[in-house]
Amino acid sequence: MGQIVTKIFPVLNLHCAGCAANVEKSMRKVTGVEEAAVSYASHMLTIRYDSELITPEDLRRIVQAAGYDLITEEEGREEKLEEVQRAGFLDLRRRVVGAWLFTIPVVLLGMVFMHIPYANWIMLVLTIPVMVIFGNTFYRNAWKQARIGRGNMDTLVALSTSIAFLFSLFNTLFPAFWLSRGLEPYVYYEAVAVILAFVLTGKLMEAKAKGNTSAAIRKLMKLQPRTACVIREGEEQEILLEDLMVDDVVIVRPGDQIPVDGEVIAGESYVDESMISGEPIAVGKQPGCRVLAGTINQKGAFRLIATQVGSDTVLARIVRMVQEAQGSKPPVQRLVDKVTAVFVPAVLCIAVLTFVLWILIGGTAYFSYALLSAVSVLVIACPCALGLATPIALMVGIGKAADSHILTKDAVALEQMRRVHAVVLDKTGTLTAGRPVVTGILWAQGEDDLYKRILLAAEMNSEHPLAGAIVHLLQDEERIEPVSAEGFLSLTGKGIELMYASRRYWVGSHKLMAASGAEADRTLREMITGYEEDGNSLLYFGCENELLAVIAVADQLKPTTCEAIKELKQQGMEIHMLTGDGERTASAIALQLGIGHYMYDALPDDKEKYVRSLQKEGKTVAMVGDGINDSQALACADVSLAMGKGTDIAMDVAMVTLMTSDLLLLPKAFAISKVTVRLIRQNLFWAFIYNLIGIPVAAGVLYPVYGILLNPMLASVAMAFSSISVVLNSRKIR
């Protein structure tokens, strides 16, 4: 097994859901390809393959052989795709205008002035340009698909219009054949022209509507500038972004968009990171601070050294995550894919059966009806609406979430979120601001600078969220210097131990204190109770089996936490809180927020067991944490959400990342999920119903009873409208 990579490539020349299915089939047959998914809505191929067995150029050749094309270049891909799409849209618009200029007189001749001399010949002359010049893509693409034994929407359009045209041409050239048999030699040039004109119009409207759904991706991409000012060989140079390399020194001036992820090496400024983190307040930057591509420098100037360039920047990863999510497929799409795969062959069979049944029932006198009905079946049964139903709603839903700083890793998470019964929330950093402060230190043996130096040394080596508050107090405010400890031992979920002067010191939870054989006296216990009732978290500091101090740390609730919990309850969610704090602190926080279910003294294993216990009760569980300490619980939850600020770990761990610290994004994420899935179901319902009703009506089942026969022109209108309605319905999310 070589190196497995996941890539996203724009696919060109897709005309319908059948085209997307054809590209998928071609890709899945290739040795070295593990997974391949094509989204007709976004025209993107998401593929997982062995890079040692196959290259992007190999993939492109395979796709080209199937009648399509790939953009495989990494550099300038978005610009090239946008250019191709713009050119395609303009060409499609010219075709639509040209087709209607010729179609309108054909319709007038066919419907109103059919008795003027040489009407059939004039319609023939006017219809040929509609087919050969403006609608030629349908026939070219249908021929390409036929050569590889496949079909798509172009197959249906090409067949239906070709049959109608050839029948009309025969009747124009040899009208006596029917007249001698007592039948009228009808022609259907107007049906041919109108079908092509309406299908082209529908594709134009669909392209315009789909273009608007990609606004979130384009908005993210435009955050990064095209050029950067670097220092090379002692001189300032303006270079293209793709030429930027790791370790380049980049100059960032006031008002500039930062072109690359890096570390400040000179100068100071404030940087607006709201487009990445969602936080509205500018962040101060000085040497040693990290800066991200796409963020905006304010008044100061500084220099940075590039640490991550191109596709490795946080912004590029966010764009890639949104693209992958929009191209992924939820379980509901699997059924649609199976239906779409057999749709065109099934429709061709139904059209032939329709023609045969009309002839068997009515004889040659019903030949025109048989032909019209078969053509109508071919026209009305376009699978586009079916193919667009799920991906277009996902594109809009995931794009809307990205606009709100909610990053969704895949479509499965978006669909799964609507089923959630219980939301499990980690306390520190999720419900609270994650910026704790020391509210008091209770010294059991009297205050001693040596103990403070040992405590500082321990906490400087701790990964616990509360350690930073103690370090800030002792190092920054009291100017204490740490001791040089002889060794450290991190005790997961409990605390930290260190050796100094051949004695064991420890800092951590009351569980660690109990395990060390230490205990607080009565006076200290009363003070501890008071701190816990006020919602403080407590850390215990001791030596061997002796308690030295109790540190009270408060992590304030976020301003939006109460409102977010209230909204989640209104959505019918059952709220649970997990914390490593003691019972009194956990109880105080839970009471303040109105949370009825909580667990205190929770270690990482305990959190995982808690989530699994809820799942055993038959509940779908969403776990919300910081993506690091809660990784076990996040991994086993049905839906995992990380509270992050654009950090690499937060994006890697969870299915969904809330990029800002605003907890109100949580109920918003669930709301977007529910709306998106509801629209997917609506789209699928109407797409299925449209075909279930439309095809029998087109075949003529209503004719024997009501005398209703669907004209191919009306079938083309209905077909175009079905796709457009699916796109417009999906855009309601925005």
C-alpha cells in the first residue's frame, strides 16, 4: 500500500446527475482509487487514491476518455475554474438567445400560420440551426456516452428531438405516404425547437442559481491576497502567492491582508482575525506570536517568517474542509445514486414500451400519438431534479454554516445532527470562557516563597486548562522564579507530580490529594466549601502526604452560555454537563445554567463511559468539547463538535468545528442541520413525485379516459421547471 491521498478536482462538462454518476463509475474502476464521489451541484470530484499508483494527470485522461475533463493544476485552480464557468455561462446565454430567435417563428408557423404555402419547409429551415448550432452539445455529448455504452440527460434530449425531427422530415419530403393511407402527415418541428430552447433555458437558470450557492467558497477564497512582499537577497520583492516558500520573510504593512501563516519576528500590531475565529476584537501581535493567512493587519507594521504556505495554511484547510463537506454524500444520497444509475436505461425502455403499446392498441392510425408520447416520456424524464435534490441543499446548508463560522467535515454529520437527543457539554472552555483566574490561595502551612516556586514549576509543565491562571499569578504578577525540578510526571485526569530536593510534590484534584494520603483540617474544609458553593474550581498542592495549599480558580461562564442552553432546550435537546470539578462546584454551575444532568470528578475515561451510557439508552448523542482533553468522548459520540478558534487540532478532531467561542453557534448548527435535511427531503419528494406522475402522463395513461395527451413542448417546460424549483427551494436556507 502506497501513500493514500484525498484530493478535490473540479470537473468540467457535467450536464446532469447521470454525468456525475458516469465520472464516478470511471474513477471507481481505476486501480489505486479507493473512493470517488462527484457532486453534480458543485461539479467537484472528491477522490481518495494511491498517489504511487496513479497521478492526477492519469485521472484526467480517464475522465477525458469518458467525455468530460478535470482541472488538475493546484496553482490558480480557482481562477481557472471561475474563468471556465464564466465562459460556459456566457456561451450558454448566447445559445439560449439564438435558439429562441429561431424557435419563436417556428412556433408561430406551427401553431398559427400552419396553412401558409411552404410552411413545413420554412419550419424545417428554421429548426436546423436550433439543432445544429445552438443545441449541438446535446448530440455531441449523447454520442460520446453512446460510444462507451452509457446514457445521461443529453441522451434523452438527443433521442427525443432526433426522432421527432426525422419523423417530421420524412413527412415533409414524402407527405403522400400518409395521405394515400388516409392519414394526415403531421410535422413536429415546433416541438423539436421548443424542447431544445426550453432545456437550454432551464440549464441557464440552473447554472445561475447554482453559481450563487457557491458564494461561501468564493468568499473564503477571496480572503487571501494574490501577492506578497518578501525580502530576498536583502531586497524587497513583490511575488505571486504561489511562489511563496516556507521560511520566507514577509513584510506586512498597515491594512494588508496577511498572505500566509507565520510567526511574527519583528514589529508589533493588532490583527483582525474575525474572518477565521469569529472573534470581533483585534488581537495584539508581537514577536513570537502566530498569525494566519487571510486575517487583516490594522495600524502597525511587522515582519513574519512563513511557516505554512499554499494548501497548508489554516485558511486553505478551511476552504478544503468546506469543499469536501459539500462534495460528500449523506446516507440518503446512496438510494438516489442507485436510482440515477439505472434511470436513463429504464426511461429508454419505458419510451419504447409506450410506442409499442400505442401501436398495438390503436394501430397505424395512432402512429403520431405513439411517437409524441414516446418523445414526451424521453423529454420529461430528465434525472436532473433527482440528482440535484441532495447535493444542492447540502451545498447551501454547509455554505451557510461556513458563513456563520461553523465548519462541517462531512455531510453525514450534517444529517446526523438532526437526530440528536442529548447534548453533552464539557464545562471548561465550552460553557466557560476558558480563561480562568485565581480567586484565592488558602495556605495550610503558611505562605512560603519556596512553595510558590515549586508550585510555579509544576504548573508550567501542566497541560490542565487551569494551570495558566496560576502561572499568570505567580510569574507575571508576583514575579516568582520557578525551581529547577528533578522530574515531572503527568497523571491524566488527576494532576502532576514533580521531584524537588528528593521530595515528591503534587498539584491536582481532590482525588490526587486523597491518593496521596493528605487531608484538609476543619477550618480549611469550611473555607473550601464556601469557594465551591461560589462555583470555583479547586486545585490541591501538597508534599508527600501533607497538604500545603488549596488554590481556588474561577472560570467565568461565557456571556452567551445561558441563552445557548435555553435555545437548545427549546429545540428539544436534553442537556448534560461533564466536569472534572468537585460536586459542589459542578452543582453550582449546573444550577446556574438550569442543567439537570451532570457528572463531576470526570476523568477522560469517565466522559467516554458517560456518552456510551446515554447511547445504550437509545439516545443519539452530540459531544461538545475542546477537541483535545475530550478526545475519547468526542470519538465515541454520534456527533462530535469542537469549540475552537481556527486551531489545527480542533479541525482535525471533530465532525463539526465552531470557530468562534460564541456558544450560540451550537443551537444555530443544529438548526441549520434540521433545515438542510428538511429541504433535502422536500427536494427528493418532489423529484420522485414529479417523475412518478410525469412519466405515466407523458406515456398517455390519461388519454383513454380524459383525452389528455402531454405535448413534448409542455414536457420540456415541466422538465426545466423541476430542476429550477429544486435549486430555488434549496436556496431558502440562505
